[in-house]
Amino acid sequence: MYGIVNKAIQDLVITNFGEQKWEDIRERSGIEEDFFISSEAYDDDITYKLAGAVSEEMNMSVKDVLIAFGEWWVMKTTKEKYAGLMESGGSTLKEFLVNLPLFHNRVMLIYPKLTPPEFKVSEVSEKSLNLHYFSKREGLQDFVRGLIQGLGKMFNTPVEIELVQTRDDGDSHEIFKVSW
């Protein structure tokens, strides 16, 4: 993953809990990096270790850590770093989600070494759609849930998310039913 992901985790912790808590988490994670360069690629294992260390240090489940981080990513990181890109995705939650399959094509122009997930939509109706999530990375479905929740907040749209299919049950990908 690119350093911007790890920097966002660091920012989330420092903003909400302080610099010392970040140092405790970094130490607990066992990673040696003192700082992350946004445009530099890092091993995915670093991100997973950070999430695990946040979970242990904050006495939260990894699921809750990933959901909180997904919301933070939308509400803070993307608003600050990619406002224009986010605005080009649509003016409503539904428009943004329908356009999401094209989103990572634009992101790859910024980060050419990115291995992004793939999204598809199906069963689009006036008040819901199914969001299909395909990724080579495992264990990030709760991060995606947090992203969706964050998008709901960004568009001032209360959102309900139901996981209707998951790789945890042997399926090929996750499907979230998103209702608003």
C-alpha cells in the first residue's frame, strides 16, 4: 500500500489520542519506519500490523478499527488530499457509488503502482444498490464498510449497510447492500 494509507492511520491516532499514543502503537506494531512518504509503496504487512497494534493499544476489535479508519479516510484524508477527485464522483451518495467503478482508474493516474480493489454495482434502485467489492487483499471488508459509512456522512445521507456475500463464506467477493 502507498504511504498515504499509513500516514492516514497515524493522523487518525494523533488527532484523536495524541503523539504519545501513536508512538506506543508504532512500538507495539514492531515496524521500524519513523515516518511514511505518501507517494512511496510499502508492504501491506505494515498496514496490517498498524491496525492490529491500534486494536490492542485502544482495546478495540480490528473490525472497529478498520471501520473507524474507513470513515476517517473519507471524511479527512480524501477531503484534504483529493477534494477535486471526490467531487468529480457525483453530487449524491447514489451517483458516487454508481460512479465508483471508474474512481480507481483516476486514482491510478496519481499512484501508478497501485493495486486497487475493483467495484461493481448491481440492482440499482431509487433507495439502494448492491456494491460488489473485489480485492486481492483479504481482511479489508470492514474498511470498505467504514468507507461507505463515511460517504454517507460526506453526502449527509443516512446509510444502512448489509453484507450479503463474503469471501469468509467461500464466495468470490463481497457484496454490500447499501440503502439510504
